[in-house]
Amino acid sequence: MANIWVDVASRYPFPMVFSSCSRKDLETSLEKGMGMCLFNLPEVKQSFGGQKCGNGYVEEGEECDCGEPEECMNRCCNASTCTLKPDAVCAHGLCCEDCQLKPAGTACRGSSNSCDLPEFCTGTGPQCPANVYLHDGHPCQGVDGYCYNGICQTHEQQCVTLWGPGAKPAPGICFERVNSAGDPYGNCGKDSKSSFAKCERRDAKCGKIQCQGGASRPVIGTNAVSIETNIPLQEGGRILCRGTHVYLGDDMPDPGLVLAGTKCADGKICLNRRCQNISVFGVHECAMQCHGRGVCNNRKNCHCEAHWAPPFCDKFGFGGSTDSGPIRQADSQGLTIGILVTILCLLAAGFVVYLKRKTMIRLLFTNKKTTIEKLRPAPKYPHQVPRTTYTAYIK
């Protein structure tokens, strides 16, 4: 995550807020999917100096905690006893509204990026389920890459982070030539002796990232410098490769190295500075249990499509997973409408069948009558012919 600095020495009392720069970096990092654990609730049993009603944290034995009585603004909670008020079912949480639980299937946390999964209220508690995301090695949605720790890492995004808008990855020859050096400016990390390791050709795109374009110098901080390498081409001319070196302590990760989880070839991902097959994560085996109607999450459980039920998406249901809640509400009104529509369709179909049957009977009767008339024998004697009587009036 981006570096966050709080100036402790120069301020008293201890600062309680981030600087605008740190806040902006933190927001940007979270939008990219970093810091997934920050979306989960902390464990409070052994924190904050022990249990105390009025400290603002719901602890064991408490139904709610809105702070001291004079500062409590929660109309669902009795601040003096940390209990719910009459008729209140809940007081806190993303799945609590107007002191009542939100219906199951109500969205409580959206996806932060293409590798994140949304969470929904379960209808049984006030808290939004813990954050979950796509299984490592799952293809990113709409991006040429693979998910890793809930983030879609790409060389393109890292170049923009280091060099600003307009930056892009350099051709593969830059990675191969520069990272085969095994020095501070081109390497695949350090070996067991803490010496810079040369990259094998197959692992070159997992070493120091090489970019083109962007700003004249790295945009990630004042202690970052540009390392430019001109490589001659066999067909003539040269190609400019731009790397980054950041002066940090030996115990700090090098931001100029390709990030773990970055796609290095089709079906392969950078892991431990090596370009490895995504099969090491077992994503395909995990996805097979979802019957083609869902995806596998980071807890190796199926996240099912809207009309299929977890855990294996093999039965009709309301979607989602056992971890993130149902993605579709069990809407009785919608069910009623569906039943009414079905009944109306059946009635309409029955009416059409009735009309067709009536028409068929009429046609059949008409044809039968015509046939009978044709087959009726002519009279043998004149007296059998019906007489017609004419009456004349003479004036």
C-alpha cells in the first residue's frame, strides 16, 4: 500500500487525522483493491483497555454501544446500559436500517475492482459479511491479467503508477536484457546470500519493471530515480527502456520490481520472482465444483449466479455464496407477480385453445351438414315434392 506518514515529533497532542496527501493515497489504494482486510471488523475482545459500556465498540455482553450518554446519537441504543431500545432489533451495521434488519439480498458492499466480489445482507444479522474476492489465478474481468489477493495486477497499471499517465510497458527485449544483469538496476530480487539474482529468460517479466513514456522522472516520490537503458536492435536503431530505483532500507520491498500476481505469459503469473503456471493456485479444480454457474472465491467456496444456490450452484436459489450472502432477495411481491403472470398466460392460452376448438367444431358441423345434403336421395313420386301454395288477390 502507499506510504502513509504521520508527523509525530512536531505535533502535540498526537495527531488524529491523516494529511490530505496520505488520505488521497489511501483512497487510491483502496479503490485499486489494496488493503482488503480494512473492510473487515477488528477483534475487540482484547483491545481498548478491556470491556466498557460507552467506549463506542460493541463487546461481549453488549447489544449496542453508541458512546457516552451525552454523545450518543443512535436512537436504537440505550447508551447507559448498552442495550437495544424496545422494538429495536439492531443499532449498528451496514445491514441495519431504522433499528431493523435489512432484507436478505440487500447489497451492503459493492465490488471495488474486477477481482472483488460484492457482499449482501443475510437477513440474520446487522453486519455486512466479511470481504471476499475471486480466487487467485482467476482471469480478470475486462482486463488481460489474473487476480491475485483480490487485485488485477498488470504491467500497464504499474507503469502508470511509477511514471504517470501515458506510460506503458516496454517491449520484452527490455525485460530480458536489463534483468539478466543481476545488479541493483536489473534483477529478479535477491538470493539466499542477499545478492541480486539474475533473471532467467522465462522469468524476465517478473524482475525490474521496464516502461516507456510517461513523466520525465518517476512520480512515486523524491527518493526514486530513473534508470534508462538504450538497447541496440539487430535491424538497426535503439530502444529506450526505463526502470526505477528507489533508495529504501534493505528491509523494504523494492517498488521498482514487478508486483506478485502480475501476468507474465498466457496462463502464467509472477510468484516469488518466477513466472509460474496459474495451476499452482488450483483455481480450475475449485471452479469445477460450481457446475459452470458461478465462480470460486478466495475461501474456495462457490459464488453462484443469481438463480442458483450455494454451496455448489447445482440447485435453484438466490445466488451468492455461504460467505457473502444471497445476491437476490426472496421478494414475495415479485413471486406473487410471477404467479399472476403465469396464471394469466395459462388463461390466455386456454382461451385461444377454446376459440380454436369452437371454430373446428363449427367447421366440422358445416362440412357434415353439406355432406348429408349431398347424399340425401331425390323424391320418387311427385306428391312427395313439397307443394308451394300461391294466393292471388283479384281486385
